[in-house]
Amino acid sequence: MIKRYLNADPIPWLIDGTDPAAVYLAKKEFCEECGHTEIYHELETSVLTGYFKSISTRNILGDKKNPDLINRGNVWFFLWAVECGYNSKTDFIRETSDFISENFLTPDGGFSLSLKPRLPLACRTGDLVRAMLKAGINDERTTFGLHWISQHQRHDGGWLHCPFSGFCDVMKMFLIKHAGSGISREVDTSIPSCPVATLSCIRALSVSGISAYIPRIETGAAFLLGSSALSSTDRLLYCGLNLHPQKSGYPVMTQFDSITALMEIFNTTLWNDAKCAGLFNNIMKKQTADGRWKLENNSRGMTPEGKGENRLVTLNVMRLLKRLSEKES
């Protein structure tokens, strides 16, 4: 079913050994005959593991003094390592998740930036809970995190819960580690939810596999489809993040593109909505003759690789096609 959408089969290219993460993920998700233990051993003994170990201290990834910095802090590297396929069998995943939990988990189950006092963010909570679940960490941290997410869905079906309401609030956070005034917008029904926070929370609820969360996932997906977020070419969020949803990238932390959003929507009853067709067609038009997709967006929060044909972006489209194929079947 997937092949009818492809100009060529990209799997041989994905597993050619150039990118250890792509090799592992493509084999795990698309090669039924591959043994998971064997291919995970390949990942753990690859040069990518050596890289992650080189930027860790006592198995804690990244910069502990600046945990929130993209491409530098331990939150970024934890999320990135999980996206590459590493799980709790690996020391730096377990140790980094414990460090993050000890320092940024709030009493009500959300996850905070390095703020004083701690204040949970919907986007950060969704990203970290999803990563922990993907990594095989399923304990009271993820249980409480999922509960926090479910309790903070807003009137329009999306999520917001963000301390930032503009540039000044962002600078206040980085300079003096204090939250801004944005949290007051949480109960304001005139202010729409954030597409990034919404997608982050939907993805966390979805990966949990808990059926009780399906109605919330459906409502969140309806919010995304009903907003202009997916169809816009450029959008500035309250936190200062500039989105380019129509440009394909590989989201790692507090980011968003139409490929990733459609993957989640294709898990719901809205997969055949007319709006999905236009977004899907726009993605498929970007396919090369070799059945590959290019990285168009490497802005803050996306994988920072150079633009051009990209294995992880192509893998994401293959995941999208697999979900669509399952629905069509």
C-alpha cells in the first residue's frame, strides 16, 4: 500500500549505514525480519553513541547549567537521543531522565523550565513525557505527567499553559530565571491555544496507548485542523518561536511541522478530513525522483542538520504513509 505513493523505495538509502539513527529506526519500523536486540546493539556500538557519551558527564547528557538551551542543554540532548532510538537500556538515557525529573518535575506532575519557582509548561511536559514513554520509562513520573496533560486541555481543545507573552518575558526567563506574565492567559477564552503545545501533548497521550485519552486526542487534533497553524507559511508564537509549518523538518524540542502533525491526525477519526488531503498532497509534491524528502527547516528546535535530502525527514514521511495505509486498509 505504501509503495503506490513512492517514486522509489527509500529504505535501502535509509539503512545504508551513513546515519546510525536512521539505520536503527528504519530497520525497527519497516524491516519485520530484523531482530530488535541485534539492531539496538548496532546502535549502541555506533559512532553516534560515542558522540552522545562525549557530551555527557557521569551519564548526564548536555549542559546541566543551561538545561533549556537548544543544541546544548540536557533537555535537548535527552529528547534528541530518544528521537534517535535510544531507550532506558542505555545508561545516559536513564541517568539524564532522572536528572531532569529531580530538577524540573513540579509537584502537580508537569515539567518546568529552569524557573524560580518551577512552573509547568504544556509543550515541555508533552515533549518529556512522550520521550520517557518512548524510551520505556513508564512509572509514576509518566503517569502523573499524563494526568497533568489531561487536566490542562483548554476550552478550544488545545493546550497553552505557557509563562511567556512576548519578548520581554522570554528575556526575563533567560536573565533572571523568573516566569513572565503569560500564565494569566490560560483561562482567557479569547486567546487560542498554542499549536506546538497542543501537538506535544497529543503526541504524549497517543504514545501512552491508554484508550481513556482518545477523546482528548481527537479534540486536540480537531483544534489543529480548525486553526490556521498547519496551513500558514510563517507564524510567530507568544514565546518568540517562529514556525514554518509548511517546510519539512524533524522536530525535536518545542517544534512543529505538517508532517508530524498529520502523523498524529492520521491516528484519529479525522484522518480523512478534506483539510488533511491538501496538507498531504503538499508533502507528497516535495518527493524527489529517488523517493526522498529534503530538510527545509533547520530552525531552533528542529534537528540542526544541513538542508537537502534528509534520512530522518524521509523516515517521518514513511511513518506518515504507513499510518495512512493502515487507515485505508
